[in-house]
Amino acid sequence: MSSDLIRVENLTVGFGGKSLMKDVGFTVAAGEVFVILGGSGCGKSTLLKNMIGLYRPMAGRIFIAGEDIVQATGDGKRAIQRKFGVAYQAGALFGSMNLIDNIGLPLEEYTGLDAAARELTARMKLSLVGLAGFEQRMPAELSGGMQKRAAIARAMALDPAILFLDEPSAGLDPITSAGLDELILRLARNLGITFVVVSHELQSIFTIADRVIMLDKRQQGIVAAGTPADLRDNSPNPWVRQFFNREAP
Amino acid sequence: MLGGRLDAAGVAPLWPEARAALAAQSGRAVVVDAAGVEYCDGAGLAFLVDLLRQERPAEAAVRIVGLAERFDRLLAQFDVEQFRQPLVRPVVDDSLLHRIGLASLELAADLKTQVAFIGEAGRALAAAARSPGRVRWGDALAIAEEAGVNALPIVTLVAFILGVILAYQSAVAMRQFGAEVYVADLIGISMVRELAPLMTAILLAGRSGAAFAAEIGTMRVNEEIDALSTFGFDPVRFLVVTRVLAALAVTPLLAVYADVVSIAGGALVLLSFQVPLATYFNEVFTLVGMSDLFTGLFKCGVFGVVIAGIGCLRGLQTGSGAAAVGISTTRAVVSALVLIVVVDGSFAIVFYHLGL
Ligand SMILES: Nc1ncnc2c1ncn2[C@@H]1O[C@H](COP(=O)(O)OP(=O)(O)OP(=O)(O)O)[C@@H](O)[C@H]1O
Ligand SMILES: [Mg+2]
């Protein structure tokens, strides 16, 4: 077994017998910030949902900390899923609970913390994403960007070793989005948390990404992989170079 | 003195102990030596912040020393002062009087919106009657299929059982007088005039009234209704007219079907009481007249309109969030049932005075 925390092998994903991505493989090392990039509709969210075990791939294997989430079922699968947190593209907060309870729910279920400790932990997560003061709000009473940030706070509730974020900064203003980048870096560098982030924001990719893969719809696979600077300067694919040069710092 | 891994599993047992220890040392300065901490995640940080946030006199402050720099950097993100203030729960006046008052206000407001909605829906229906070409007949047809054709199995089941039970129970009683044959009259009249329309209406409320509310409610939550209005579409014309027309069309048809099925169910029972089929149906057809059938069907049409209308109204009134859709659906079914009873009762009085 290698030291890769996440290892994707010969993965084919799609819907209804039609593949979106064929024979894709990559690895993510522990403590790395790994960014998935690609045009709208190319299947980034679908890839992510396969990696977290929500969809079953058409072929291939996905190892998370050495265990294959594709083959796992029932309790085995839930045990793997406990290792990571996910912030979905559309937020997916529990609409019938306020923010504190959204974050407190997994804490209550999976930790031995008492109510006061859970409340403080949840408040601190919310303050990390700039939502101090909104603890008692219901998700429906928040703006789209605030829901997004609350979803990230919820994904961090159990301090998982891996965080999957689907377009965390989409719809956020540049300052909030830069704050989020800083948070990701702080957590990765100081706690060794591994991030798998779907993102389009070049600025943010150059700030946070250790490595990037770029997916393409027509080629149904990875067209480029490497560090952002590497792709900008040395990619054999002129289209990739152009993409990274567009507004690169 | 702190050491080891400060994660959720590590701090959970430590936390109450530490709080108690701090409380015991309330007059003295406390220095927490965190040099031994190997790991400190969000739960660990919460633990440290909790120690720091305790309200204590200045000379008895809590200090944390020796925390590794990478954890200290994470701890520095938090403003301890901010977490001293307890979360203020919004105060609600929970007294009985207050709640009665609120409920009455709500009821009054609800009646007002219902009247306004009847007006709006009526206007939209009138517009539809004037220019039928503008009605979205494709949608209406699909809704009619869902609310009507797809309801056939459940209507069959309930109508059949109802016919069988009614026939059996009355036949047992009538047999004492040797009057089994009159069970046919009883089933015919009560089914055609009253029970089949009522049963159809209740099933429609449970199936389609709820579905309309959930569907339109989800559209409201997803801002689809807003999108419709900003395109200049009238949501009532777009969503309500089709549903009301569909329900108006299918409810009487379902009721006729329920009449047939339940009377057939009764026939089977009476067969076992040695009443021949020919006698039974002869009895039914001579006694149950066209006026019985038409009063039943007319009622059904009104039920259909009321159920679809209230379902749509509850859907349009949906608040925000997934829970709101559930509330709307419940309210749609309850309101529909109440209205069915009210309408049925009113018809009984009107028909009586008209001598129908
Ligand atoms: N549940 C589904 N059933 C069928 N097809 C789907 C489903 N979800 C997504 N798709 C299709 O799969 C493709 C990829 O969708 P996906 O959501 O993964 O895109 P994406 O790369 O995340 O795009 P974006 O950047 O816009 O979020 C799209 O063409 C979409 O139509
Ligand atoms: Mg997506």
C-alpha cells in the first residue's frame, strides 16, 4: 500500500450507461490541497459524488485511506465516509434546523461532547467561516453565499482528515473567497487536513492548490495534471496553457 | 498540564474535569501548560477556548503556555471575547392567551387569503373559458392522467371493499325480515348519492391535493414561482387553472367508476345470500334515478374544484425550506377534508329544500 490517502484507478463514471469520464486515474497525498478543474457540465460534481460513495462508478476503484469505497457496503462504507466531510455545491443544509443544530447534529451523534461543548465547537466553526452572529438563523433565512459557508462549516464539524468541497467559493465575493482560501491553507498546513476541491477560480487555485487535474468533456478524461504553475508554463497542451495564463497572477 | 491528542475523543472526558478544576481555583491565576499537546483539531481548540473564556477576575486569569506554534496559529483565529456572550435565544411569548390570539389572527388572515384566492382563481378560470386556446391543455391532460387514471387501483380497492362491507352488514340485518333484496336499494342510493362522491373526494384529497401542494410548494422553495412571475406569467393561470380543470374532469368520472365497482361488490355479496344478479340489478336500476346520479356527480365536480384549489393555494403559500413543503402538504389535506365536509353538508341542505 502506498502513502497516498486517496487513490483513484481506472475510473469510469456516467449516467444511464453513458460515460462522462473514462479510465481516469489519480492520487491525492495526505495533507495535499488537490483541485479538480474543468468546464461546466464536464462531470466534476459527478466525479466527486463517486469518490464519496454516493454514486456507484461504471468501472474502476477508489481507495480512501487504503479502503475501496466502491466495494464497501453498509457499515463498512459508513466507516469510510466518517473519515471525510463534504460541502455540496448547493449547500444541502438541513432546512428544519438552525445553523448551530446543523453543525451540532454530527457532533451529538459521533462525539462524547456535552451540550455546552458542542455549542461552543459549533459556534467556533461558524466564526471560522465568518458567520458569527447567525447561529440561530434557519438556512432559508441566509443568503446563497452564507448557506455555502455554513455548509463548509458543517463539513468541518467532526474535524475530518479529508474535506471534499464542491465549488466552495462560487458565488462569494473576492474578499470572502480569499478568506476561505486562507482557512483551507491554515487547516492543510497546520493540521495536515487533505482537501479535494472543485474550483474554477484561477486566483484561488494558484493560492491553494498543490496539484490540479483538469478534466475535459470531449476527451472524457484528464487533459492536464500538475502544479498550477507547471501547467501554466509547461503544459504541452496550448489550450491548457492559455487557460492558466488568462488571468494568472 | 495538558498533553496527548486534543481531538473530540481526547477532550470529551477531559472537558468536565477541567471545568471543575478551574471552578475550584476560582481565586487564583491558572497557567495551563500545553507543551505536551501533540495534536489539536477543532474540538481541541474549542476546549482551549472554553478554558480561556471563563469569566474570572483579572488576577485569576487563565493562560495557556507552551502550545506548539502550529496549533497556536489556529487558536489565534478565534476572538475569545466573542464566545463569552451566551447565544441569546429569541424570546417567544408562550402564554395560552397569546397563542389563542395568534391562532385567531392567523385564522382570520387565512380566510381572507382564501377569499382572495377564490376571486383570483375564478378570474383566471373565466379568462380560460373566454379563450380556451390559452389554457395549457397538455399540462392539464398530464395532470388528469396522474390524478385520475393512476388513481383507479386505489379507487377500485376502496369502492369494492365499501360495497362488500355495506352489503354484508345490511344483508345480515335484513335477512331477519326476509328483505335481503332491498339491500340493493340501500347500496344503490347511498353509494351513488353520497358515499362514492365522498370516498372519491377523500382519496383525491389524499393523493392529488397533497401532490399539488407539494409540487407547487417545492417550486416556491426553489424560487420557480418567482421566476414565473418575473417572466410575466401569472402563477394562478399557469399552475392553478390546469390543475383545477383536470380535477373537475376526473372527479365525476372516478365517482361513476366507484359507483359501478361498489354496486358490483354488493352484487357479489348478495349472490351468497341467494339473491340472483338479475333481481339485484333490476332493483338498483328501478330505484336509482338519474337525479340521484347527477346530484352525486355535481357534488363531485365541486369537490374536485375545491380540492385542487386548496391544494394549489397551500402550495403557493409555502414558506421557505424543506419543512415548509411538508407543512403545506399537511395543511392542504386537512383543509380539503374540512371543506369536503362543509360542502357536502351544504349540499345536503340545499338538495333537501329543492326536493332532489
Ligand atoms: N442525476 C443525473 N442524471 C443524469 N445526468 C446527470 C445527473 N447529474 C448530472 N448529470 C449530467 O452529468 C453531466 C455532468 O454533471 P456534473 O454535475 O458532474 O457537472 P459539473 O462538472 O459539476 O458542472 P458544474 O461546473 O456546472 O457544476 C452533465 O451533463 C449533467 O447533465
Ligand atoms: Mg458541479
